[in-house]
Amino acid sequence: MTPEHAETIALKAVNWLVGTEDILPVFLGATGSSPNDLRERLDDRAFLGGVLAFVTLDDAWVLSFCAEAGLAHDQPLRACLVLSGETGVDWA
């Protein structure tokens, strides 16, 4: 997965968070982020990786996000790893 593709997935996750009224406050509280951060840090790969890391904390969130975004269930974690600089992940 390219970093650009990972960013696209992360931006979809931000959009999903904003549209999910019960999960957005949990994200903001857990990360100390503000709604302003969601607007201003969309080009920050570390922040986007943090969004994906948050989404992957709960299987139900992953399933919901992936269903809405049309993604395979492994894509958020793979994108998170790419944005955090991880390479050579062995899923075996």
C-alpha cells in the first residue's frame, strides 16, 4: 500500500468519525483532539495514522467504517502501519 493510498483511507476514516455522533466524542476525549484539529491536520500523516489507530481499537468500529467506505477489513490497520512508517509486516 502506498502512503498516498493510506492517506486516502485515513481521510475516509476522519469523514466516518465526523459522521458518527456517538464515536466522535470518544475520539476527541481519548486523543485530546479538537474539532479544529480534524480540519487543520488533514495533511499530517502522524495525525491521520492516529485516527486509524483509534478506529482499529474496536472491531465494531472497523466493521462499520469498512462497510461505509467499501474497504476490506484489514485496510485500516494496514494504512495505519504505513502512515506510522512500519514496513515489512508479516501477517503469518
